[in-house]
Amino acid sequence: MSYQNVVVIINPASGKQEPILNTLNDVFHKYGIPWSIRITHQFGDASRFAREAVDSGADLVVGYGGDGTQMEVANGLKGSSVPLGILPGGTGNAMAFELNIPRDLRQAAELICTSQNTKQVDLARVGDKHFMLRLYSGVNEEQKTSREMKDKFGVLAYPMSVVGMLRDLNHAHYKLTIDGEMVEENGVVCFVINAGSLGGVTLSFDSQIDVTDGFLDVFMINTDLSSLGAATGRFLNLPLEKARWHYWRGREIVMEADPPQTIWLDGELLGPTPVTITAVPAAIRVIVP
């Protein structure tokens, strides 16, 4: 497949320090693929640029940046037939790990130019926004992993932030309505997962989570030993029935919490509960090996 109108959307604030344009020029020139770039400056630019690319006749839109950037580009592509090419430029690059896309820039660009394969990937909708990886609650804005920590510690910044959060847990009573059935449970963090990878070769919520199955996976973590044991079983992919505790699956989840909890989508602030999350099967096409 030879693309004739490729738009590359670059987030210059992403976590990697690398010569982006020289590398892309070398690879795209090698395969005779015409390309242009758009540079983001603020949240929302990547979605707008992706929509504009589709409207202008682009046959491929490529996102360079972390998972937040890929989420934005996906929001701009949903509903179109234009595929997404992922150039991992962030700290965790969880979606790249999820889809076995190389984390090296040159190798990822080569894949985009040569692969004949695409995968139909699910998204999840919350209001007028969509996310690729996960929604989670129980983290206040000041507790979020900072850009400074990501730059200093890389992917280790995420578990380090969790350790800090444990000093100031946000306890809440949750009401979850999952495909019409209500579940009530106390928790400190609630996850709604579309894709299991957390970034890194071995970091994932659960090896059974499938970004193409049309379902969302819901986990609750609290301070009970049963909850912590179940979470450990999922993170380590242990074949234990206990790993299924505090766990549900569904296509539509209504999340309520008392007191209201802050909600994040792929690391971007959404707002407080309540929220309704709906699976959107096969929402976008992504170039894969």
C-alpha cells in the first residue's frame, strides 16, 4: 500500500528527546510517500488536526506522542475510514505495547510505510469524548504523575506516583450500573479498561483484556486484603480465581461515587463523577505489524 496524502501530527511536549523530522524524512522519502506535519500547542489540537486531515482527503493520519496524543488523534479519526499510524513518543506508550508496534521511531515509521495490516480497535465513549486505554477515578489533580517525574524517572514514575497516593487515599462508596445491573462497593480507585497494557514489556492490567472484543473491563481497588490480592493477581497475570474478585465486564457502565470522584481519560482530566462509559466496538483502524 502506498499512501499519497499522509498527515503527521506531532506533540513536541512528549517525553522523548529525539530528532523527529530527520528520521521521518529519511523513511518517508525512502518509500516515496508524500507527507506533511501539524504541530500541537495545546490540548484539543491533535483531534482538530486529525478531523481537518480527514476532511482534506488524507489517506493516513499519524500521531507522534504519548498515549494522550494518540487518544486525541483517535477522537478526530473515529467515524472515518482513515487509519491511524502510531509513532510512540511518550513515556509509557501503552497502546504501542498493546498492538506490538515498535517503540523505536525509525522502526515504527518503517512499519507504517510497509505494513499491509490494520486492526479494528475499540474505543470507549464518555459524553462527547473517547478514550483508547482506560478511565480511572480516585486520583486528584495534584496526585497525577507530573511531567517532571516522567522526565526524571521514565515509566517508573507511574508506580512511584501510586506509592505517593497511598499516603492520601480517596475513599468513596461506588454505585456501578453495568449493563443494567447495579453493584455497590467501597473503593479508593476504580478503573474502566479498554486496553490492558500499562506500558513496558511486562506491565499490564490483565493479559486477558482484548482491545478488539467490544467489552470494557472494570476493576475496583480498596484497602481490603481481598481487593489487593485480586489486583496483584491481575497485574501479575496469575491464573487465580481470586483475580476475578472486584472485577466486572460490560458494554455500558454508569459510575457514581459518594463523595464525587475526579475522572481521568488516558491521563487527561475529564471532571467529577457521575459518568456513563460506553464501548464503541471497531471504532478506528490502526496500522499494526
